[in-house]
Amino acid sequence: MSSKLDRRKKYTRMVLKESLITLLKDKQISSITVKELCELADINRSTFYSHYADQFDLLNKIEDEILEDMNQTLGSYNFNEEEEALQMTEKILEYVAANRDVCQTLLSEHGDPQFQQKVMRITYEFTMKNWMEIIKSDKKTSEYISLYVGSGSIHVIKNWLDNGMDMSPKEMAEIINNFTNNGLASLRSSS
């Protein structure tokens, strides 16, 4: 009996999450009501409230799950030396590609800017740490460099998703890492 109840709970949560992601493609979270979420999910409002406080709570739970999953996925790799940043960037892009619909929506104009900050923090933890150790600079300068690279990378990833992932995660990782390591100089033709 309890496994049937668990399955029903999982199904309800899954349908509500999918419904919210669908609605977020067209409007901001502040414009989405619990009523329209429930109508789209074909679930009673009382059922919704037995799982979530409101639409913001549901969005937070989706974001937390993605961030936790991303952390666990990336934490399972053990790279070292110079290849680490490149391989980790590729793994991040593979993760985003595998979860394209949710990531694209959460990183869109209708998504939560706080979510982007959290993704940048994870990206920093897994790719930038080693890179920042190589570049010896004061704490404030390191902060600015990290912010510049992180926000630039997020926008590149968003654009990549919007363009239908027109390059492989490996190709994108090489572009991001090459630019991070060498800046605009990496784009000069070698003649």
C-alpha cells in the first residue's frame, strides 16, 4: 500500500514540476498562479498544497534538486592536473545537455536570477579553483576575474542551448576554456 502511495506522490510532484517548467517558458514565476499550475497538471489545489507551500516553493525545490544533482554528478569525477578545468567544463556542459529543457528554462529570462548565481558558484567550485590558484592575484581581483568568467560562461551556455546545442559539449568546453585561459589573444590568427 505504501509503495503505491509513494508512486502517487512521485507522480504528482513530477507532473507539477513539468507543468511549472512549461509555464515558465512563457511567463515569470510571479505571473504564474497555483490555480493554473493545478489545471495544467490536472491536480486538485489541496493536493498541490500537501506538497508545496506555493509556486515559489515548487520552483525552489526544482532548483535545489538540479543543483544537488549537478553537485553529485560533478563530484563523482576525479580529474587533476591541467586537464581538470577542461574536462570539468565538458562534464558541466554534458549535464546541461542531458537536462536541456529544465536548464534552458531555468536559465532563461523567466528563470530565477538567484539560480544563475548558484550555478555560477558550482561552476567556480569545479572549474575555477585550480585556475585561480595558477593566477596569483589578490582576493578582490580574483573575485572580479571569477565573476567575469562565470557570468560570461553562463551566457555562452544559454546561447548554446538557444541555438539548439549546435556544437558538442567537448567543442564548447574547448571554446570556454581556451577563452578563459588566453582571452581574446586566443582568437588571433597565427600567421
